[in-house]
Amino acid sequence: MKIQAYDISKTASATTIVFDALRHAIITGDLKQGEHLRQDEIARAFNVSRIPIREALQKLEQHGLIKTQRYKGAVVAGLSLEEASEIFEFRAFVEPEVIRRAVPRMSQQVLNDAQSCCEVFASAEDPMRWGDLNRRFHTTLYESSGLPYHMEMLNKAMDRIDPYLRAQLLLSDGMERANNEHFAIVEACKAKDVDRAAELTRLHILGAKDSLIRHWQN
């Protein structure tokens, strides 16, 4: 099982550390769809009892990243084409409203940080970094919205879709298109053009969805 393990036997936040490590392994694709998560094996890797492991697995299931199957236990959850499409459509519905709220509140520092995110994303050559950099860009823009519940739901949605988004960026012209769209969104934010920032965000997400579906079906 490919996860980054630590000896956390004396760590108070063992559940959180196990959850974070497993979550990272799932969304980066180190743990594949359908892979079994055996409590004893994870407990040995982290040198803890099974109690924080069970709690971490319950939390992962609440996030939709694993599912419990009869006779098999916990396995990494996958997505059907319909489920992936729904998540993109959810994002396309929510994120324009989040950025609409955020734009008037964005400081110059936030805009500078978003610009830097664009530049780092544009120059990144390691496909394993693309998903993290893409999320960092969007999160940087949305943090000014003052909508923590929306952000929590979007983070869960991104957790589910991240492995597929990475594949879409790698297998298509997704990086070049995403670069151009990211820069355009930042320019709209700098201009305080709320409507344009929201519409560009919506089109950006739906474009990624359409690209993923095309490659999924091939």
C-alpha cells in the first residue's frame, strides 16, 4: 500500500494525521480506485492502535473518498461518468457565486498571490503538482468570499474529482487552456469585474468537464 507513513504512536492528533495521509494518497492517485484499506496494515504503518484508524476511515467515508463494502471492508471509492459530471456541474453552480462574493473583498496581496499561482502553474512540468497548484489558485481567489461552508463543500468536491482532473490535464491540452483561463480570471478580478470573473469561472469549470468526458469516453 503506497502511503507516506509516520510513527505517530505518541501524537494526540493521530486520527487527523492518518486521515490527511490517506486523503493525500487517494487524491494524488497513489491509492487507486478499488484498493483495499486494511486497518491492521495501516495501524502498523503508523504505529498506532486501530481506534484512530477507524476514526480516520469514517472521516474519509464522510468525504466520499472511500466506501465500505460487505465482506471487503474499506476500499477507495471511484466515480462513474455521471457522478464526475455532477460534481463539475455542482462546482460550476457554486464557484461563480463564491468568486462573485470574493472579488470586491480581494486585497492587492490576494491578487498578487493569485497572479503568482498562475505563473507557477504555467511553468510546472511535473503532472503530479498540477492538481495541487490548480486547487491553490482557486482557493486563493475564493478565500476572500467569507463563505466557509461553501469552501468546505467545494474542498470535498475537489477531493473527489482531483484524480480525474489530473488525468484530464495530462491527457488533453488542458494545461495550456487552463493557463489561459486562469490568467483571464485574475485579470477580471483585478478589474473588479464581478460578472466577468463569475462567468469566466463557470466556463472554465464546464470546459474542464467537457474535456474530461471526451477523454473518458475514448
